[in-house]
Amino acid sequence: MIHSTAIVQCSAPDSVEIGPYAVVGPEVVLGSGVVIGAHAVVAGITTLSADVNIGPGAVIGTPPQDLKFAGERTTLEIGARTVIREMANINCGTSATGKTVIGADCFLMAFSHVAHDCVIGDGVILANAVNLAGHVEIGTKAIIGGIVPVHQFTRIGEYSMIGGGFRVSRDVAPFTLAGGEPLRMIGVNKLGLRRNGFSNQEISFAADAFRFFFKNPETMADKVAAALAEESENSLKRRMAEFITASSRGVTI
């Protein structure tokens, strides 16, 4: 299952498939069922969990594109069943956090880029040519449309969606749909929530939370304080309030 022209410097389970002219470095850890396409490069201290699929020409686990990087031993972790398509590029972390992490069941389309110290949750989709700067955090099942640049240290909340071609410079709240230039809140990501098993009642609660935080004229500080004081643990409004509270760059409105 390993092509004769591939260069594989680490141990590989029998179930691994590695295509022509691929290069896999000595400190890479390959889970069972991993597929690495032709001409792909997997370098660094990189762990590919079971059934990860790396497309042709992708470059994974290379040093961060950070002028402060001085060769520290940092890592990249990619969760099970994640698919990384052609020519995508993912860097290891820096000394700031020590690692870049991509969750399970993600789909990173062609030419997408994930910079150092990013943390991507399970089930995230990055469409073609999405570019994440360093330290970006993306919550579970979020979707980012094609050709979207995301500013460093920005956070994108769980189950949110960002339309293609728009620039993300501030945090995007969970469960929401964002678009426009400059980026703004459009509404609740109803289709995404429905596809992920949220009930009609839960989607209604998400819509109520959206109106409360983004249509209510009170100050954001007062709205967050009220939600944290009144909402039950793990309610959608409370999850949105906790996300807003933790924002350092400010939230898209």
C-alpha cells in the first residue's frame, strides 16, 4: 500500500496507503487507515489519527510562518476521519501554545491554509482557499465559505456559518450566520442547526438569543450579564453569552 517512489521515514501500519512521490517524515505518527496522496508532504511532529485522508500535493506539519519561531519542538494533531484536500497547507504550533490542533471529521478543501497554534473543533468545514492566520479558534461544526481570510486570534463559534468571500476580523458568535463587507450578523444558521439535529424548539431558542444580543438596544455588557444571571447551564443563550464574554477582539455585530 506504499508506492515504491514514496519516501516514508516513520513506521506505518499495514492499512496505511501512501501514493507516488509522497514524503513522510521520521517523527510522524500514522494511525490505521490513513491515506496520503501523491506528492503530499507530511513533516514535523505530526499525528494523523485513524482514517485521515491527505490529498495530493498537500503540505502538512511544516514549521510555522512566524518570524519569532526559533525551531522549537512543536506539534500538529489531526483527528480521526478528517479529510484534507489538494494543496492544503497546515503548520505546526509555536512556543506560544506548542501545537496546532484539528479535530475529528473535519473537511478542509483545496488550497486552504491553517496557520500555527490554531484550534479547530470537530466537524468543521473550510471551503476552498480559506486562510486562517495564527491562533484562530473554530468551534464544533462551524462552516467557513470559500476564499475567506480570518484574522489572527479570531474565534468562530460552534455551529456558525460565514459566507464565502468575506473577511473575518472579529469573533463570530455561535449558532449565527455572518456575511457582508464589513462582516455583520445576518441571522441564525437555521439550516446548519437543523442538519445537525437541533429541534425546532432549539432553533427557536437560538433565534431568541440572536435577537436578544444583536437586536436589543441595551449595551452588550448588560445583555451578557443578564443572560449569565438568568439562563440555565448550557442553554443556547448562555453559551452565546459565555462566548461573547471570552472575546478579546470583540464580536461581529
